Amino acid sequence: MAKTGIRRDSKHRVLRRGESIRWDGKYQFKYHVNGKAHFVYSWRLEPTDKFPAGKKPCLSLRELEKQIGYDLDSQMHPEGRSMTVEELVERYLSTRIGVKPNTKANYNFVKNLMRKEDFYYKKIGDVKTSDAKLFLIKLQQDGKRYSTVKTVRGVLRPAFQMAVDDDVLHKNPFGFELAGVVVNDSVTREALTRDQMRKFLKFVHDDNVYCKYYEVVYILFHTGMRISEFCGHTIKDVDLENRIVNIEHQLQRLSDMTLVIEPTKTSAGTRKIPVTEDAAKCFQAIIEDREKPKVEKVVDGYTGFLFLDDKGLPLVAMHWEHRFNHMVKRYNDIYRVQMHNITPHVCRHTYCSNMAKSGMNPKTLQYLMGHSDIGVTLNTYTHLGLEDAEDELRRLEELQNARKELERTQGEKRCHRRCLKLYRRIIRIHAGRYAQLFLTIIYYNENTYEEDK
């Protein structure tokens, strides 16, 4: 009977099937996946072994074998875990086809930023949730703003989720809420009060330098449209007869200065909005004052843009942001009471807040703003404060007083004309808020009064 050969290492430990020792003393384990041989290496056989001097720390061979066995049992490819974060991000972005140019520019921004970080070259199988959190914290500590950290995480989270879906990883290390990890230091855009808006509009209207921009400022304050949508407006998009503005595209300028026409931000952004008579007059003034260039610039089939620069190219969002900055600076140089920073997007916030305070139906406001989710309309763009709370409580108090008066008159089996005038007066003051309730009350009491007669 032949003697079975038992292989041992230098410490006389029995080597298992697939285990061997290389010529340099490094342990090696060989396994097969789909008939193809794969290898893993380690300077230690057991976790209790000491690392050789000067060697990079790593898992022991037996730990690697256990990990491989678990991955094979769960039908996960062990080799996929050795993919680097860089390779995973590139693989994920290759699946993102048909994205907007600005989105593609953001992807390139994230890749250029990540190339400077050691985390980018780490194996995805070694990335734990704590590693992901510490990496985002490091970015903020290095001076990156919250919005930048959020953008980076917006690429890494779906990339690692793709690895989970492909059965390469068991868990997404970026599947946590960002708010509990980094500090949100972003500045919230504050809407202007009605008084501030009136003062700023009056300043622009009366100023010798910036009066030429009054119509634009007025339109942005009273339509709530995005500045990219306004820049993309052509003469054909404005129906002065019916006072309707058609919004179906936006104008963007890429990092290479190329002008492109893109669809609206969301599908809900494609809309037709009615405008007031004053806003329609502003559009009419813009069209009448527009100097027709020798050659109309055509951008992706669109021509006849409302505002052009000295070269005949349509103005983009950056132009108007700079002009708003100059207007606010001049305003603050003149007046003692300073005006906080105003941008075209602040005009959008202000419009939404004013419409909400006026009692506009939330779904109607959502349509006018072009929001796909009403939560954005209610939570992000409606800025209510102490004065609004006081006004609302005052209205409720008047409602309660009217109810008490009603109960008293009902006890007398008669509703006096004085009470009816009170109800109608409240309806005129607060039309649209409690109108249905008061009309019901009045209808009931008028019938009671007629029966008593």
C-alpha cells in the first residue's frame, strides 16, 4: 500500500488541499471558478502568525480561504471584490448613457476630485461602512463644501449598489443618511418679503444704470420660472394675446462654452403658464426693444432668443447672476438698510412663497413652479415666518369669534342681519381660505331666518 504524502510548512503544520508555499516563503491557495484557476496569497497561514519584518499587513491565508468559501456558497465572484473603487466608478458611469451634458460634467468633476484621494484606489471588498463615512468626513475637513460631498456620495452610493446587485458585495457601505455624518453648511436661499421685493423693484426701475433690466427682474419675481428656462425663451414662446408663456426647454452653456438646448429639468417642468397683465407688458417691452441681429443665432434648431450679447449669442444664467450681484451691490451702497444677496433663484423662491401666503392651491402652485414632487413646493420654496404665523392665528381667532356669535344667535332661533354682514365681511377679507365654511354657515342661517319670518 502506497504511503499518502502529507505536505507541511516550516512549522510542521499540515497544509490543506489547494494550499502551498512559494519559493519566497509566501503562502498560496489555489481554487477554481467556472473551470478557471485563481490564486490568493498571504505571508501568514493562521491569523495568530506574526508578519515577517517589512511586509505589508494582510489577512491570513486561512481567513482568505474562509472568505472565498463564503463568497462561493453565496454565488458571489471572489475576484470581483478585488476591483478598485476607481474601476467600480468607471464601470457604473459607463452604464449612465443619455445623461444631460451638465450631469456628465459633474461626473468628470467627481472623478477628477477622487483621483487625488487614496480611497479611490482601495479595493471595494475592503471598504466598510466606517471607511465610507470617514472618507466623506475627510473631504469636508479638507475644505470641501456640503454640496460637493453630497455630489461625490451621489456617485459612490449607486456605484456600490450596482456591485451589490451584481452579487459582488453583500452590503452597500454608502447606504447611510448623509445628514448624520457630515455637517450641512450650505446656505439656505431666503425668499424676500413683499416689502423687500417692492423696494428692490422700485430701485431697479428708478436707477439710471439698471433700469434696462427692470422687465426681467419683474418677470422673474412674478412668474417663478427658472433662469435657464427664461434664457431659453424665444419670441415664439410668448403668446401676448392670450398672456401665456410656453416653457418646454432650457438654455445651458457647457464648460467648453458650447450652447445647448436641453429639456426642462423634469417632465413636470414642461408647462404653459399664464402671466399677469403687467408681466405680459414686460414681455412686450422686451420684444419691442430687442435689436434684431444681422444673423440670428441658431442653437439646436431654436432661434429668436429674447436677449443677446454683443456677439449675437443668447445670454445664459451666469450673465444674469452677475447682473443681479451688481444691482444688489449698488442698492446696498445707496441705502442704509442692506438687502441680502438676490439671485434669479431667490426670485423663484420669493414667487413661490408669495403665492403660498396668498392661499393658492398647492397643486396649482406645484404646476406653475414645474415641480414633479409637491414636497419640494411645500418644504423648499415656501418660506413662512413669525409674521405669517401671527396672521394665521389672527384669522383663526376671528373664525372662533364668528362661531361663538353663530352659537349665540342660534340659541335665540334667529340670525340677525348684523351677524350675516359680519360673516360676509370676513369672507371678503379672507377669501379663499375659509370661504366654503362661511358660505355653508350663511346658507344655513339665511334659511333659518326665512323660516322664522
